[in-house]
Amino acid sequence: MGLPAHPLLVHFAIVLLLLAAGAQILAVVLPRFRRWLGWGMPVLAVVAAVVVRVTQSLGDSLLQDRGSSQILQEHGAWGVRAGLAGIVLAVLSLLHFAATSAWGRSRLAGRWPAWVGTALGVLAAAAAVWAVVTVTLAGHTGATSVWGG
């Protein structure tokens, strides 16, 4: 129908990344939530990273087709950062799950010292905050490019 895919997927990517970031912070702060969510946390983070990266790639294609302005360049730069933040969050979420879940400790992390799980939790929470900031600024600059401001 002639509609570019980037604006159609962008809200899905934003919601998924924000959900993954919020869930990761809760998983670090509340062990009960971590046990309840189980594999859902790292799977959510990986899916969010993939969708954000696909949306970013589609945005790059749209930028090449439609031309560029200063605000679109800034939006693209924040989109790249959001994509990277999503990937880092996904990797750290998987590692945090491996270090703190019963499944991970029994199979992978049994030989790791206890502080590794704590350190991975802190890093994963920091990546979650970074993801929230970058996706918010990417969204703000994208909205500004469309609606002005």
C-alpha cells in the first residue's frame, strides 16, 4: 500500500524494549519476580533486540529513500544507540539469567563465584536504563521530525 515499514513497526519496537528494560530491572531487584518470569525475561530481551534492530535497519533504508535533515540524522543516531542498547541488554539478560536461575546455576554458572550474578545484575540494570534513555530520545527526535517542535 506504499506505507514504509519503519513507522509501522517503531511503536512495537519501543514497547518491547521498554518492557524488556522494566522487566530486567524488576528481575534484578526482586528475586521472586525473576523466578516467576523465568525464561521469559531473556527471551523478551532477545525478541526486543531483534525487533529494534530490524526497525532501525528499515529506518536507515527509509532515510536513504527520502533524504535527510539534521533532525533525521539525530533520530538515526539515537536509533543506532537504541539498537546497540537492545543488543547489550539481551546479552546481559541472558548472562544474568544463567548466573541467577536454578537452571543456569546447575548447568552453566555452578563454578562462578556468587558475586558474578550480582555484577551481571548491576550491568543488566544499567543496560536497561541505557535502553530506556536511548529509545526515549530516538522516539522524541523521530516525533519531532514528523510533527515539528
